[in-house]
Amino acid sequence: MTGSGGLTAAEVAGARIPVRRLGSRYDIDDVDHFLDECRSTLEAWERARATATGLSAGDVVTTSFGSPRGFTPGYDADAVDDLLDRIVVRLRELAG
């Protein structure tokens, strides 16, 4: 996180999420698409410094991702969930 400003769109864009072949993991394409939406929402807030459209904290909390089949690589579910938790906190801060 960045100081008192919280998580930024750039930090979401630059997040490095571990990839796993076994265990609890999420589909990479599903997560990447959703994180792009999160980044776009945060960018809108950063530009406008006022109420922005896009995802709400509730949208992030209720999202779900598919799991890759077999030994297909996927993002580590715990790492994704940790990043989403940080996004929720930031969106709640921004929404007041």
C-alpha cells in the first residue's frame, strides 16, 4: 500500500500473483479480467477524486472465479483473495 493514499490502480496493474498447478487456485483469465475492471475503477476514482462509476466494494466481495482443471496452472487463490481484500478496503475508503 502507499502511505495514507491506500492501494492504487498502478499497484493492482503491477501485482504479481503466484501461479500454482495444484491446490486452491483460480482461472488466470477470469482473475485477469476482473482485476482489469478493478484497476479501471480505481483509475476513475484517482482521476475524478469524486464519486466514480464502476465496481463497488460489494461487487468485489461477491465475485467468484472458476478453477482450472487438472494440472492446468492457475493463480494461487489465497494471494488473489488477499489482493481483493485490499481492493475492497480501498473502494470503501473512496466511497466514504
